[in-house]
Amino acid sequence: METSKIKDYLKSDDIQKVKEALYFLFDNHSYDEEIVILISKLVTSKDRGIQNLAIDCLSQLPLEFQLIASNCIAPLVASDNIEYRNIASDILVKYNDVCYDALIPFLSHPIDDVRQFTLDIWGNIGSTKNWKIVHSLLNDPNKNVVISAIMALGNIKVPDVIDDLIKKYEEDDEYKPFVLNSLGKIGGEKAKEFILNVISNESDQLLQLAAIDAIGYFDASIEFLDYLLSKLPLVPRQVQPYFLKAICKIGKLYCEIRKFPQELREIARESLKQEDLEIRRAALTALGNSYDIFDVDCLIQELLRFDLENIEIIFQNIIHNSSLEVLSDFLEKLTYQKDNGEIFASLLEFFFREWDAIQESKKIVIINSILSFSEELPDSILFDFCDWYNYKEPEVLRTVFFKLYQTQSFVNKAKLEEIGAKYDLL
């Protein structure tokens, strides 16, 4: 399509011609300055098809035309129509800081909401270009504008603003959580020291939580993680699960491989009772790759939430990394759960997949538990386990069976005899 024809079609009152031109432009990128201006006018079209096509064209506009489009689109941030404002935001963010020159006049707009909305776009881009303009808006008379400036500076990440952000923290309670978030994003020792001081000394739990979220942005050394762990028991009990989540977020591998002392393990066990899935995943991370006997009850309760990822983590650590004592206790307690069938079915599936990697002693513990508590299991699950053992390890099955059959402990002899007859073990 010739350039002159594209322009004629874009100016047309014929909807189909406008759409045809936009489709062609989207596929062929045949832009010039006038075409970009014409397309920019169409983002407020009453025809949804034309509007969406114009937005698509502007969203993938070549770099050399983005400044022209920015000058056309930026005035929409002052529109009374929130849809048009959001369209402008979506397009301009794709242009990165190319659009900043077009946005600058709206940072001093007389309407508070316009300044705030413009700052939000600027902050979402987060370029250091012209950052001092944003910095100056920390003194804006409107609190919402100041909050947007604080958040934008956090995304821009210029360390020079840290002192002024701390002043804003002290100036007004409304600014405090936003300052903490931005300090975490900017980073550095001064920001870290300030945030840790809030965690240690702030009585407001919401601010403690905001500070805890903020430390998640920091890179963590082992020394820093050890310091955070030393602080964990000192924060209020209600806050501890969130603090644990932040610690595990920045040092997951370290938390997995380190064996925590019982005091911290108890915090992790309590955190497994939370509804928040991320907290529960952090709690599993904090319990590490090897469980102890005190962990078993909370692990079973987590299994009964039926989160597949957590089930996989627990089975992996119970069967491969934990002691025989823990494995045995886990299986015994699991059999007495009301909904044990589904969990044992998942365990059997895991068992099939991991068979070759499982230690022989643990295979024996598993079949011993299955036979010992056979009356507590659904027959379908019981015999699936026995079928597998009879196929893979018939002698192990026979040895464990006879040892149980001859024992004086509380074993259901009738159920064992049923199993023995089925597999010719008697």
C-alpha cells in the first residue's frame, strides 16, 4: 500500500478502510511522522476495533518514531477519561525514557491526580534520566504525589536520595511503608541499616512487615543471613512467619542446607500453620533437607492441604534425607489420618519414580509400615504397594512379612494372612 493511500485511509470515515491501513502498518511498519500522528489520534476512537489496532501499532513502533508518538500520547495523562489515561500509560511505558521529555510538563500540572499519574508512569519505567525532577517532587504539597515520588525514586535506584527518603519517613506516618520499600530497592549499607533498625525497634507491626518485605530486595551474604536469623526470635510472634519468608527468599539455598537450632525450627513449624502458601514454602525451606522427629506432625498437616509442590518437597526429604526413625514415625502417623488414601497414592507414585535412588533400608521400613498398618489403608493402595514389592523385591516382601507375622505386637494377623495368601507367602 502506498504511503499516500495509507494516510488517506487513516483519515477516512470508512471504518473498514481505517482498519485496512492499520493492519498493513502493523505488518509492514511503513511509518513516517504524519502517519504516527494520525495513528495516535485513533487511540481514542469510539470504534473498539480501530482503537485496539492503533494501540497495537503504537506499542510496537520503531524507536525513531517513539518521541513523536510520545508527544501525541502524553496529553492523555491529563484526560478526564480514565481509560484514555491507562492507554497512554500502557503505550508510554513501552517507550522507556524516550517519553520522559513529553511527560515533564505534566509533572507540574495544576491538578494533583495528573502529577501523581505521570509520576507513576515515570516510576514504572525507572530510568535515571532527569531523576532530579522526580526528586524535587518529594516536596509537592499533595501527599499522594509525594508517595508516588517516593515509589518512583525506589524504582530509579539513585543512592543520592536515601537521606531525603529517610527524612520523609520521619516526617509523616503515611510515607513510612513506601519509604521502606524504596530504600530496599535502592539498597546499600545505609538503607540496610535503617531497615534493620525498623525491624528491631519499631512497635508498629505493619511497619515491621513493610521493613521485612524491603529486606527481600537485598543481596544476602551468609553473615547477613545469620544476622537476620538471630533477629527472627526477637520480633513479635505474629510477624515471625513473614520475617522467615523474607529470609528464605533472599537465602533459600543457605536455609535449605543449614540445620537450624530447635528454637528456629519451632518458628518454621508454626509458620507451616499459616494460610499463605509462600510462607508455608518458606517454612519448608527453613526446615531444611533433613527432618527430625519433632517436624513430623506439622509435615503431615501440610500434606493434607494437598499442595503438589509441597508434597513433592516433603516426600523427597523424608525418603531420601531423613533418618529411618523419622521415616517410620511419619508413615505410622500418616496411616491414621482420615484422608490417608490420596496421600498414600501420591507416595506410591513418588516411590515408583524414585525406586532406584531409595536406600534398601528405607525400602524395608516402607513395606514394614505398609504391612504393619495394613488395616488402616484402603485395599487398593495396600495391594498396589504389595504388587510393586512382589514384582521388584519379592524376597524383601517375604522376609518382612514373616517377621511381622511371627511378632507379638499389635499386628492384624487376619489382614496379614489375607496378604500372605494373595502373594503365596504362607
